[in-house]
Amino acid sequence: MTAASRLADRLARPRILASAILLLVLALACFGAPIVAWILGQDASAVDLYARLQGPSLSHPLGTDELGRDQLLRLLQGGQISLLVGLCAAFGAAILGTGIGLLAGYRGGPLDAFLMRLTDGVIALPLLPLLIVLAALDLRKFGVPPALADGDATSLYRIVLIIALLGWTTVARLVRGAALSLKSREFVRAAVALGASERRVMLVHILPNLLSPIIVATTLSVGNVILLESVLSFLGLGIQPPLPSWGNMLSRAEDAINLAPQLALWPGLLIFLTVIACNFLGDGLQDALDPRGAD
Amino acid sequence: MTRFLLSRLFQVVLVLAIMSFVIYGLIGLMPGDPIDLMLTSDPHLTAADVARLRTLKGLDQPLVGRYLAWGAAALQGDFGYSRLYVQPAVSALLPRLANTGLLMGMSFLLAFGIALAAGIAAAKRPGSRLDSLISLLSFSGISVPPFWLGLMLILVFAVTLGWLPAGGIVEVGKGGFLDRLRHLALPVATLTIVEAASQVRFVRAAMIEALRQDYIRTARAKGADEGRVLWGHALRNAMIPIVTVMALSFGGLFSGALVTETIFAYPGMGKLIYDAILGNDFNLALAGLLFATLVTLLANLAADIAYAVIDPRISYA
Amino acid sequence: MALFCALMAGSVAARDSLVIGVSQFPPTFNPNIDTSTAGNYVLGMARRPFTTFDTQWSLVCMLCTEVPSFDNHRAEIIELPEGKKGIRLTFTIRPDARWGDGVPITTKDVLFTYEVGRHPKSGINNAELYRRITGLSAKDDKTFVMEIDKLTFDYAGINDFDVLPEHIEREAFADPEQYHNRSRFDTDPTNPGLYFGPYRITEVVAGSYIVLEPNPTWWGEKPSFPRIVVQTVENTASLEANLLAGSIDMIAGELGPSIEQALAFEARRGKDYTFLYKEGLIFEHIDVNLDHPILKDKRVRQALLYGIDRKAISTQLFGGKQPVADSFVPPLDWVHADDLKTYPYDPDKARAVLDEAGWRDDGSGIRRNAAGERLTLELATTAGNRTRELVEEVLQSQWRKIGVAVRLKNQTARILFGETIRRRNFSMAMFAWSSAPENVPRSTLHSSEIPSAANSYVGQNDTGFRSEEADSLIDRMEIEFDREKRNALWHRLQEIYVEELPSLPLYFRSEAYILPKWLKGVTPTGHQYPSTLWVEHWRAVGRPGS
């Protein structure tokens, strides 16, 4: 069996497949919300005060929310935001972490010591309280123009940014460790001896060898970011209405929990499914891509 | 060893000092300043009043100057006054600390017990049905939004069944031990589920690693009792990584406590910090955040020390 | 297992005490330092103001013997230096009024309160009140004379003058700057000498509950509960759960659930409790920045109001319990005018008015003016306030139907009130004014109260409303002592308001009281003075198990 076919074989494990398919279906459904809206003949933002909190029906498969909007469409729209935040923030964190890890691992010395102390420091912080502070900051005091500071999607950018700013540590440690060991390998030394620039060595010779652990860590962190986003939005500091996200939908559903528990059920369930699928996928990829996990 | 301890302690102090400056600066960047707040509550303040109050509160000083003044007072135990609770920030903090300690302590112990039992059971026969089930449960536990779990527990046990209170800490005129327990049940359950789920994976991994070692094979070959092998030999060895991870997870536990306390209206530190940040109570937020940082740093330090004590292979030259 | 069973057993409050659930714990018990709703609610049982508005919204004496008037010679007009007029009021403290430790309440206490209130560093909240009192002197132990530098028709009320016990607080005031930290109300809140109401505070568990027991020195009707407990449950959903579990008896409307939550609860358990909804003085509205290039056109404002279905919001979201507001004066206020121009939901009319104002639909769904600009506006409100966020989305959806695009721009209450509104950096902002009965809208409608950089942003006329006629009406009504004449001025002011629409009136907020069937005598007031000021009339009638 060739290495490629072994890898393909491992990737075809039911857990990985099932998670990947689930995520794909969720993503397709969320980003296909306009099509669903067209099929149902509903508009997700159309408020109908005379049709509040209705049960499931043909035109509203999951019923309506507290303003008479179609719950299914709102969930799909919220999913767009939640998935977007998860992907962007995890990606941002991965890029930041890779950069820091590569620098620290390859350069070594005082820079490494400094960057690793910084990493330790960030890891040691109480994450959620700090996120709350960052989410409550007044952007205008940073000199961000008011038009941008109060824009529609500002809460979206803000949350992606702060999660990426605090979430890079795992990848940084991973990358640093791997870079440290790769540095002394023959092919890297050869490249250095041949006069390749430092940047070239890092990007061309070392980075490609780190891709699989980075992919695994990023997959796992997508799930975590979605969880964090939902927590922050639930606390009223994440995605701000009218932009729907699963987290802020839950926050509203909490008020109506006695009257319409189904409103709290669905967004929570979707967060759960998405996150568990990410975790399974990440875990499965780790087994599949890590040669030691082949037993 | 002493040198190692001293250097780690120094690091803790250094990180704390840096963090205090960062947090102080960040809090200053939060919307509104104390004078704005006064103006909101008393629209009759005049322009002269505003200027006078600004000077009085030192708000016309540069950031570093204000930070140093604050730091000097803080070193003497004066963290200023809480705007929301109208008492010194420290006095507002301390009773909450006890509540959070209780919540976190109970959850931590319960989670640790569950994680240990489940992790070992899973590690005994990796790949077995029991292992898969435990793994599935653990994955579910780390993937469930903690506040949603709390809401669902409230929905089932408080709203539908009416067995347990949905929030608060004691009932009036009761306040006995049982009453405290009743109020702790749901928050502790929420926190325990989330915490145990993440710990169980570490315990399992550490145990599998330990069971692979040669001396285990030797012990088994010698016909040692399986229980002794598991709980005696393997566990002792697995304890090193487990303890480290437990101590490191303390910071995460704090974040979990914040969410749990908010859902269950439990008067603890986490909720206090949250309320202080949202309520523009600068002094209290600052004191609370610093305290949370300190606790997390100390837990990490404890992990290092435990690591050093348990594992004689580590040298501290 | 035994432990488990014990844990699951429901709990029931003690049979003779009354447990009141509230959503906030008072930050302080000192009546002069922080006037929070929670503090007022609890202190209403333990202390009484000199004067207050009763449940019929008329001014009455509580700690004094007689409301001053020109007829009883307790009020007289005085001439002030710069040709202004002021008023001199004579109050007499009830002869039987004593602090909870038996010490009589005398003018010494009043003078001390004045001293604290006037001190620039004492940290008290309502400095304005003390600034206006230019002189205070004692005639004897029980009678004092107060001089106020402004003459208004509502001269007789000193509702927020909260007397402090000199014999206890003097020591804490030794260093005025530290007073707000050392006040005995916070360092020793169960000291009987701090209170003189029907009840006094006997136990405080910070953040959790407050126990009150009858005060033996109380002069009025004997209160009927041997114990009242005010229990804080910050999450309103768990307030309900606690009510169902029997661990609290009632939910105070002043600090209770939102109207939607109360209605939801009533829908499920309505027959087991008494639900009282009291509409009040809290006026929800949208302030419109009159200097905004689009909104300064009166027709646009009127079209916006025609374009929203406030009736549907009131009936569907609030069960009809929060009436639609036609002007800023609540229907319960005697100066409310019922013959004003109204703006019923009429999208066609809204479209016609917008057409006339030059905003035409070009087929894209959003209107444009001759210059090609789109009719887009911003609406801000307090982020985190669920009711407002819901209403906001309803408005956005309804305005969309008349071709107006509205961007929602929510900010935390701190930014919204502390900066955005105060500095007038908004186009539309939804929030509430809360006022007293017959409260002259000087701070919100008089042109001298427009906040600007020049006056350090003081004043609450953040819409920038300027009308010479309104200014003059306000100036005149403040000093018009004749009720009929004043009513006419009020009427005209409301007419101007509904024509000009400096703000879009939405509805008046209601409070929801959830009471056990056996509790009688609780009368919601609808104004900012709490129902507990009449707590001695609260009775248990036919309480099961008692």
C-alpha cells in the first residue's frame, strides 16, 4: 500500500467521515439560507407580531420566534455568523500562532525565551473575564473612526479579532516544538548551507512539514471558538442583535424559556452538534495524520 | 530547588505586575469615565463641577501616573471603592470569593473523582465498548455550551419538575447546610459535567501511556493482581501528567464558574467581575480581574511544584 | 439517598412572614447616597419622607404634620436679591416621631441632614435639592423653616429630603470626605436608631436578603407581619421559579419581571396568583436629533410615527398592559390632554407624507430624495435590554415597509447615556424618561437645556428642541399657581409636542406585581415612590396554613 492510499484509508474512518459530512451539511444549509427562504416563501427578517411563538407548521417547519419570524431561517442565518466567526478566528489564531512559533523555534535564544514566556503568560490568564473586558472596550478610544466603531458588523470583527489575539498559544507551542526539532534535520541544514535565506528556510522547508499538526489544532479550535462566541454572545458581549448568532438567539430564548422552551433547544443543539463534529474531526485527523497514532 | 522556587515566584510577581498595568490600561479604555457616570445620574452638575471632580479624581493625570498611584495604594491593600457596592472593593470581593471557592472546590473534586474513575476504566481496555462510550460522553461534555447545559438543567429540574431552586444561594430564614446544598446542586452539576469531560481525556491518555511501560508488563508477567497494577503502579506514574493538567485547568474552571454563576444568579467572583465590568465599576473590576489572574498563576505554580516534587528526574540546576 | 430526598423536598416560607422577591440588592441603605430603586423599596418600609405623592398622585405629609400652603401660612413668597422670587416653607415634624431607639426626631436631625447635603465632599446624590435650599433654620425642636431660591407651583414638596439621625451619623460625618464610606447605614445597617418606619431592618446578608421586623416606635397603624424578608434573586426567570417553589411569596412590581415575562407567567399560572399591572410615569420614546439633515423635516418625523404599529406592539408584545403614548404626559396625570392629534398606524399616509417631503420610492424599496440620497437612518438603544431590542427590530421591519431603511446601532447603557445622547451624536435613540406626577419638562423641552460643548453637556434636551412658545409655556407653568390656568398651559404644550414631535412617543411602561391571593392592601403607585410607603396596610387574609 502506498503512503497516500494508507492516508486515504485512515481519513475514510467513519468518525471522520461522519463529522465532515455533518459539518458540510450544516455549512451548506446555513449558507444556502436564501434558497431555503425561497422554498418556504418566507423572509427571515419579516416581523409578524400576530404570529409570535407559533409551533411547527408547513410554512414554518420549526415554528416562529418571539417576533413571529421563521425560526428555521433565523437558525440558518445565525449559523452563518457562528460558523464564520469560528473559521475566521481559528484561522487568524493559527496564522498568528504559526508565525510566533516558527520565529521562536527557529531563531531560538533570547527571542525564543521571550516569546515562550509571553505564551505562558497568555495561557495563564483567566480567559473569559479578559475576553469580557476586551469585548467591552470602547473602540473610539483607540482612535477607530466612529463610523467603523459603530458599524453593523463591528461586533463580528471585534470578536474574531479578540479571540484570535488570545487563542494563538496552542498552535505557537506546537509549531515551536516541531520547528525546534526540524531545525537540526539534514534537509534544513543542507538548505542553510546552500545559502537559503532565513525566511525561505522557514517558509519553504520547515512550514510544509508542520501543516498537519497545524490543521489538527485549527480544526479543534474552530469548535472552541464557536463555543466561546456563543458564551460571549449569551452574556451580551458578543454578536449584537439584529445580527443573529446561535449564542445571542439563546440569550433571548432564556427570557422565554418557560413559554417557548423550543426556542432555547434548537440553537443550543446546533452549537453542540457543530462543536462536537469539529472535535471529532480534529481528533480523528490527529490519529490519521500522526504516524504514531496508526495502531 | 529553592532557586527554582524563587525564580518561579519572581516570574509570578512579574507577570502579575505586567498584567496589572495592562488591565489598568484596558479598563481605562472602557466606555465612559467616572465623571460621565455622575453626569448621567445627576444632570444638574455644572461645567465647573465637572472640572472640579476631574481634578479631584486625578483624571487629568497621565495614565502611567494614575497607575503608579493606584499601584502604591493597592500594595497597601487599598484597591479603592466599589461604585456598585458602595464599600471597599476588597470587602465586596471577599464574601464572593468564599462562594466561588465552594462552587469551584466541589466541582473540582467531583470532576476529578469522576474523571479518574472513568479515565482508568477507559484506559483498561482501549477500544472497548466502555471506552467508546466514555469517549463519546467526554466529547459531548466538552462540546456542550455550558450556559445551555445550565439552562436545560433549570428547565428540567427547576421549571418542569420543581425539585431544585433555579438560582440564588440560600433561602431566607433557612441558610442551613441542606439548603446550601440544594442551591449548589445545579451549578455544581453544570460545572462538574464540563470539567470532568475535559479531564477524563487526560486521565485516559496518561493511563494508557503508563500502562505501556515495561515495568507494568513485568508486574503483570509476575502475576501481580490487576487492581494493584492499575491503581498502584500505573496510576502513580500517570499522576504526574494528570496533576499538571488538573492544576493548569484551574484557569479554565474559573471561566466556567463565571458562566455558571451568571446563569444561576450565584453570587460568586465570576459574576461579580462580570457585573463590575458591565456596571462600570472600575475599581472592583480591576481588583477582581487581578485576583483571578493571581489565582490562575498560583495554580500554575502549584503544577510546577507538584511536577518537581513527584518527578525526581527533573533537575533544577 | 436520604440526603437526596431531603434535597429534593420543596421548601415553603415560614407561615407568618412575608417574603418579597426583588431583582436587585440595594447598594447602600443610606437614603441620601444612592437613590436606587431597590434602596427606595426597602427603605419605604423602614423610613418615611417628609412629603410624598400618595397612590392618588396627590402630595401628602408623612413625617410632617401639614403640607405647606399659602392658606395655612406655612408657605410665603420671598424676594431674592436679583429681583427673583423664592419661597419660605414651614414644616413641623410629627410630635410622636421617634427613631427606632427611642430618640425623638427633631430639627437637630433636619439641620444635620442639611449640613451633610450641602457639604461639597459628602458624596450625596441629590446635590441639586440642597443647592436649591438656600437657608434652613429651626424654630424649636419640631418646627423648621426652609428657604428655596425658586418659586414654582409644586413648591410644597420636599420628597427627596431624607432626614438622617444626627445622634448616630454625626460621628461618621467627622470627616465629610469619608462619610459615604463610614455612614452607619452601611457599616451598621441593623442599628435600630437609623429607622422610624413601621418596620426596621434587623438582618442584612449582603447580596442575598434583608429582614425587617416591626419597629416599636412607629406611630401609625400597627403592621401585620412579624417579619418581612426582601429576597434578592437577580435572574427574573428564577424569581418565578422561586415563587412557584413557595420560597418567596410575592414579586415586587418595582423590581420585578418585564411585562412580557409576567404575561407569560400569568398565561401559565394566572389562577394561582393576583397579577396587578400598573401603568406609570416611565415614558418609552424615541428621541430624534432635530439637527439631523433628514430628521429636521417635521414631515419625516410624522411619517415615521404613522409608519409604526404601536397598537400591535402594545397588544401583541405587552398584552395591552402598556398603553400607547400619544404625548409625553401619562394618561394618569391630571394634566394629560385627551383631545390631541394622534398618529394611528397608517402606512399609506406615511408613504404619502414622505412623497410630499420629497422622498420618493424609485422602485428599489428604499426612498431617495431629489439629490439621490437614500432615506437611511440610525436607531440606537441600550444593548442588552431585551424588550427594547425586540421593539427595535419590529420598528425596523415596519419602517422598511414604508421605504425607510433603519440601521440598528445598540450601545451599552453607559455609552448611550454617558456619551452618545449627552453629546448628541445620534439620529434616533430609544429610551425612557421617568418623571414625577405633573413634572414640568423643563430639562427635556426647554431650549436652554440643550447639551453642548459650551455648557459641558449639561441638560437633557438632547433632541435640540427649540421653540419660543414652548419655552415661554414652561417658564409660565412653573410659576402658575392656578390649576385651571396651568392646565391650559399644559394643554398647549402637549399640542406643540404632538405637532412637532421632537421625540416619537411609543408607550408608557407598566410594572407587574405578582401577589399571592391572600395578600391584601398592596397598592401600586405608578410613580417613582414605592408601594412600600404604605406597607402598614398590607394584610394576610385567609392565608392557607396560618
